[in-house]
Amino acid sequence: MKLADLSAETLEKIKLVRWDRIIEKHEGPENWESVLRFEEPEFLEVEGYPILLPVDKSHHQNISILRSIWSVDNNSVTLFLSDTTYEDDPFFAGFIAVCDRPKDEKFFLAILYHEWFIIERAEVFE
């Protein structure tokens, strides 16, 4: 799936969605309209589903999905990911995204995107 393939109506629906962020000490609500205007986002496929994160498509080659947690109704997913675009230290390259599926759509859209320090799992969980 590509953004260019979406209808004008669907793009307008995306522009209305607000998302929360804490990135590099900048926090607060943002809107997808500004992401679409100032960045070049594109869908990232995760486990066969298209997901739109508020990052430029140039990041995709540096993104690794560490864990995905899907809701029972499959309308929401929480992603723990590593994006080494700007930081190659794994501890500082972590992000968490909560993404919901817009009504009547086949893709997921981030509603939360925060920095996350990647912490290794303790042996007690393995």
C-alpha cells in the first residue's frame, strides 16, 4: 500500500487525526496534516499490515520491529521498534508506537509515537 494510492477522502480523514509525541524533549499533540505536509511518510509493512508512522520513508531501512502487540479485535497495535537513522546506540534508538485502524480502512495510523530506551529483557522473562 502506498499513500499515493489513497483517495482524497481518505487523505483528508488522516489529516484530521492528532497524535501524541515525546521526541527529543519535544512533546505534545501533533496532527497528521503537518506530517503529510513537511515529511515524506510512507506505509511500513508489519506482519502483513500497512502501518503509517510519523517518520520519513528514508527511515524505513533503519527501522527494526522488536515487538508487536495486537489487540484482540485487530484494530490496534503497539509497536516497540528501533530506528537507527540518527543514533546507532541501540539504547537510544528505541521508539514505541500505538497505532489504530481508522474506520473502514485496511491500514493502521500512529496515534502515539514516543522515544523509548531499549532495555534488554531479563532472563526471568525468557
